[in-house]
Amino acid sequence: MDKQRLDKFGITPESLMSENPYIAPTSELEMASAHPNAIGTEFYVVSIKKFLWLFVATFGIYALYWHYKQWEQYRRFHNEKMWPIARAIFAIFFIHKLTRNIDDCLRDNKTPYDWSPSAIATAYVVLSLVSNASNKIPDNVSPWLDLLPLVILAALAWLLMKVQHGANLACAQPDGESNARFTAANWVWLVLGAIFWLFFLVGIVLLIVKPESA
């Protein structure tokens, strides 16, 4: 069909381009031009529900994987040279950098989020150090001190939940919809975590209600 016939029906090349479903939106084209070698999202995306289940079930061990995925995704997106596994192992030295990166992205995208990235990172570092120190407390001091890891675990979960929600917002996925389903590997960890929690709670109960020796 020639141009005159197209004009007759009010069809122009501009209208065809605007209605083509295979053409990416302008914002996506701008992002692609800004990061030509980017792969996926800038940060690791996961739903808050899935994050909390895996974090609590594994007694915080999931945090190691979580830190690794955050830096691995950031490295791939920006095509930077770094060791994500090292930043995951020594997370207390890089958590401030991670929260700043997320906050910078939120500000650049003009995405509102009520949080204090520096305070959250600092609290995470302090609680991580307290957690490590609490492991050295003798078992015979007080059975109630065995509940301290639960308190610290809950606090760490809340802090990293705030960071994860910020990462989801920065990636335009507030609900983490691209990573909300539990995989087979996730269920394996949840089952193992449930067994661990059962033994842990039984041990706590036995310590607390243990009858005094005659």
C-alpha cells in the first residue's frame, strides 16, 4: 500500500510506530542507552514474603546468598569488575555501599521511599557484631540468653526487609513479582529450616523447664 492510500485512512508512519507493541517505551530506551551492557534489573528482586520466609527458615543463612545476589546483579547491570562473593562474606563492610546505591537509584528515578539507608546499614552492622559476640556466651549463664538470637534474628530480618523493599522499588517491582514464587530448592530449604527450628525450640524449652538437680 503506497503513502497516499495510507494518508487517506489516516495512517502515518508515526502512528504505526506509536502503536507497535514490539517497540520499547521511551523510558526503557533511555535506560538501555545509559547502560548498553546491562543485564536484567540493577538490584536483586524478590518478594518480601518470600524473603522473610527464607531468611527466618534458614535462621539468617539466606542473608549470605541475598548479599551475593545483590552485588552479582549490580555487577552485571553496570558491567563492573568486583567479587560479589567477597562482598557477601564481608557484608558488614559493604552494606552501607549497597544501601547508598539503592537510595541513589530511588532518587534518580524520583521514587519516594521513607527510609534512612545509613541508619539501617549501621544498625545491621551493630546487630551482626552483637550476634557474633553472643555466640561466645557460656551456655550455663542463663537459659533465657538462648532467646537472644531470636531477638537479633527478628531485628536483622526487619532491617534487610527495608533494604529489599527499597531494591524492589528501585527496580520498579514494588511487590517483587518477578521472583515471588517458591522454587523446588526454596522448599528444600524451608523443610530443612523447619526441622532445625523444631530442634532449636525443643532445646530452649528443655533448658527453661529443666528441673533443678537434687
